[in-house]
Amino acid sequence: MATPETVTQETNPNEAQVELDTPISRGETTISHLTLRKPSAGELRGVSLAELLQLDVTAVRKVLPRISNPTLTDQEIGRMDPADLLDVAAKVAGFLLKKAQREEISASLNA
């Protein structure tokens, strides 16, 4: 059976769903899921692509507010659980790969 993450990936490879292990509190609101969208070149300004591929926290903190829904602040990102931040960073780095590279990685993981 397809999970919500699988369905989103199949229908729109330019988006990724992330379920947070540790929800983010924003006033009276609790954020337990994020939707990330593939960044455009303009949204990557001021960030080294190599740093994003290395999952550099500073680079991820610059890009994440530009591509997350709901939009996260730098302070909220700074308070994220490290496991959630790693998950988000890996998804962001995955957006930088070409389609054939993503398919190759997916095939090797499913083998």
C-alpha cells in the first residue's frame, strides 16, 4: 500500500513530505509535517551547492525557509530535533540530483 510520502513522490517529484519526530511549536500551533518543494536557482542564491550536498546545517538553514510549507523561521530550524533536520537536509540534497540519479539510488535501495 502506498504511504502518503510515496504518493506525493510519485505524483510530484518536485515535492517531499516530512513527518517530524519532534513537532515544532509555534504559539498555539504544532507543526508535525512539512512539505518541501524543489528549490529554483534563485532560491539557492547565497548558498553553495556543495555545502547543501554535504548536508551543511548553515546552508540548509538558509534554504529551508524558502522552500518549506509551512514556512519555518531560522529560530524554529535552530530548535529542530537533529534527526528531523537530517531528514529534511537529505530531502533538500535529493532535489539537487538529476532524475536518472534519483532513480538509480532508489533502485539500489530497493534491490
